[in-house]
Amino acid sequence: MELKKSSINILILLRILIGWHFLHEGVSKILNPGWTSLGYLVDSQGPFSFIFHAMTKSTVVVNIADWMNVVGLTAIGLCLIIGILERPALIGGVILLAFYYLSHPPIFGMNYAMPSEGNYLFVDKNLIELVVMLLLYYVPTSHILGLKRIIAPAKAEVKS
């Protein structure tokens, strides 16, 4: 199936917008010296909350989670915006979003300390962004618009 140029342009725009979202989240945490994932982990509810609560028992584990969030969000965002290491960045983003989704699942009756943007039931922005990142993984765009196009141009087709 051949994608139209307009479809490809929308996928490129999605990649860059998601990259911006990740980069902004990472940089905002870097610029806030008091930021920690501890409150988010403690606030976890749902079937997997025991995992996130167990993480809070160790300062070392919380520090690692903080570092992974800051570095992960920032690096994923940069890679998606400039169009390099697109697939590893997308997989990293899917993993982070899966953790966020499982930590705070949008299940009826869950009351989280952190404010929510609405009343979701099973589907929230984390899940939607995760699915879009999976789509972008299977339809990469950095070879069309991105640093990858300059560093590793597509190989010419061999005609037989």
C-alpha cells in the first residue's frame, strides 16, 4: 500500500509533535530541581499499583526512575524532533507511556491526587499517544524529513 504525500506529511507532523511533547516534559523536569517521580509512584492505583508502590521503598530505585524519566523523555523528544534513531526512540516512548498508563489506569472509580484533564474510561492520552507511536514505528518518517535523511540516505534500488 502506497501512502499519499499528505498522509506522510501528517505522520511527520505527528512524530514532531509527540517529540515536542516528550522534550517539553523532560526539560520541564530538568528545570525543576525539586521534581521527583515519588509522588506519582505513591499515587498509583489499579491492578499494577503494588509494583509502583514497591519502587517507592528504595531511594535508589526512585532516583533511577527520576533519571530514566528525565533522560528518557528528553532524548526521545530530541530524536523524534530531529529525526534520528526514530525507531529506538519510539520503542522507548512506548515503554515509558505503558508504565504511565499502568501506574494510573483510567478505570472507573479511581481518584488520583494529581489533577486529571477529564473523566476517562480505559482510554486516555497516554494510551492514544502510545498507539500513535506504534503506528510511527511501523511507518517511519525520519528518512523523509529528518537528520537520518542526511546521515544515512536511502540506498538506491538495485534493478535486475
